[in-house]
Amino acid sequence: MSQEGSAVPGDEAAAVHPTGEAEPARDATTAASEPRSGTDTSSGRPTDVEPGEFEPSGRFGVPGRPLRRSAFLVGFTGALGVLLAYALFLGIRNAAGILVLVVIALFLAVGLHPAVVRLRKWGVPRGLAVAVVTLTLLLLIVAGLLALVPPVVTQSGQFIQQLPGYVEELRRNPTVNDLVIRYDVMERVQAAANADNVGRALGGVLGGAQLIFGTIFRLLTVLVLTIYFLAYFDKLRELGYALAPRSRRERVQLIGDEILTRVGAYMVGALAIAVLAGVSTFVFALAVGLPYPFALAVVVAVTDLIPQIGATLGAVVVTLVGLATDLPVGIACLVFFVIYQQVENYLIYPKIMRRAVSVNEVAALLAALLGVALLGVVGALIAIPTVAALQLILREVVLPRQDAR
């Protein structure tokens, strides 16, 4: 005896429509391929919900059951993993130069992104904001090159013209002249300074052209990558967070946003300190009458971006220029930079960087040395923000997990 409205458990072959007509059965593949349904709270009618950008669409069926773990499958998977790891190592080794450019562009994008966000808050479209920030960066680079190239070319020409006079003055000294004659210094210098040897040392015309065009290519690559990273910064960040498991995605997002904030704050703080050092050097150079004060200010600002040793390098360059100009001016340069570095190290740098990143001094020094050994100047630039990120992960993830065991 059957009853109306009764349903047999587990029978999904057909469904009865409210009008009384039977609907065809839907398998799992058909159900997965259709848009997800939701309910409109205002009208109570079902609505179609499209999948997110990083969510499966369901148009390609449902995943099958996992493969059974056999000895052959485990061995094949392990061998395949070893081969993939070796191929990855070869790829990273061969593409090390490009990867360094990508890292530079990423750090530039993270440092410039707060400026894009600020322009966006002022109502500027994202594309226009990225263009404004990029053009500003280009203008700063061009201004620095225009300030550096003419003095370098002029001073190099003057040095080459005056080099014979310097040699004659040295030969007038009896001690120097005796050493020159004893060790045949002049003959060796003339033999080493001929056109063939100089050409081989510089790599010839082709080597010089490769150096110039290689540098231009690297600069353009970094610039283009920085523009792309700025334009798609939010999408790249969402993609990175989507790779984390859903149960931990919120925590990963919070820690990741904090790391990006600290890296950006560090770069802004380092740029502010470098600009302050350059402006101070420019004012001092004008006061004591140093040649090319703007170029020297640019040198000090650029070298001041290098942690730990950058300020000393810039001070050495300016002091040597001062000593070449006049002895009292050189001494004044030395005194100025000794005083300024004390003020920067103990007053300016701690106040700015404590708000950006909280990194132990010993860890910062070791990171800078390790960064220089691995990636040169680029490694020194990214060392401190990298340590700040690792310190945050260590404090928020690793140490609590160790304490919970």
C-alpha cells in the first residue's frame, strides 16, 4: 500500500516538481557543472552564484578518488620528485640573473604600493595612479643620472690630461724616482697602457657595447616588472593567499599583510633617511665650496640606502673629493660626516625604523653581511625587511607551535 508524498530514502532517480511533473535525475557531474544556487533573502527566490576567480568552476567534472598507494606508485612518485627538484635547481641556477631582477621589482612594487593606495584614496584611478608613481620614479632616476654623468666625464678627462704632470711631479722626488728606476715602473706602465692591452682589459668595443646594452636591458626589465606588479598587486596577493588551506587562510592573510606593511614601511623609511642625508650633504657642499655639490649629494643618498656600510662609503667619496680640492675642506668633510653619522645612527634611524620594523641590531648586521655575500648590493638592500618578515613568522607561528608541544 502506497502513501502520497512518501519518499524512499536513497532514491534519487527522480524528483517530483510542485506541479506534479517528474524531473529527470541529475548525476554528480551535471550538478557540479551548473552554477551554485543560493537564496535571495529579500524575495526568497533562488539565485545563481558564480564561482570566484580562484575557485573551481565545476565545468570539468568532479575529481575522482585518490589512487591506491602501491609500492610502484610510491617509488615512481619519489623518483619523479627527485627529478623535478634537480630540474628546479638547474632552472634557478641558470635564471639567477633574471630572478634577482624579479626580486628587485617585487621590493620596488611593495615599497611603491602605499603611494598608489594613497592616490587611490584621493580618487585617482588605479591605472593613472600607477602611471604617476612610475613616472615620478623615472624622473628621480633621470635626475640622478644627469647629476652624476657630466661630473664623471669631466673629471675623468681632466685626470687623463693632468696624468703626465702628476707622473713628472712624482719623478722629481728622489725616493720615488729611485724606486721607478730600480723596478722599471715606467716601462711596465707603458707596456700595460698600450692600446691592445687597454682594449683587452675593457673587452673591446663589443664588450663595452654588451655592458651598456645589458645595463639598459636590466633597468628596463626591472621597470616593466615593477609596473606590472603595481598594476596587479591586489590580484597577485589574493592568488598567494588562495594557495593556503581555507582553514588557515585568514591567519595567513593577516600575517602576510603585516609583512607587506613592514616591508613597505622599511623602504619608505630608508628612502626618507637617504633623502635627508643627500639634502644635508648638498647644503654642506655648498657651504664649503665643493665642486659638483648636487652630484655628491646624489652619491651620498644612493649609498645611504645600503644598510650598515652605505653611509661610510658615501662619506669616504665626499671626503676624498674634499681632500683633492683643499686640505682644510677635506678635514671639514671628515668632521661633518663623523658628526652626521652619529646623529643619524642614534637619533634619526631608530625613530624612523622602530615604527617600520623591529629588528635586533645583531640580526640586522648579520643579515646585511649575508645579503652582500649572496646577492651583493641587492642582498644588502633586502636583508633587513627579510629578517623582519622571518622574525614575525618566528614569533607568531614557529614559537607558539613549539610551546604547544
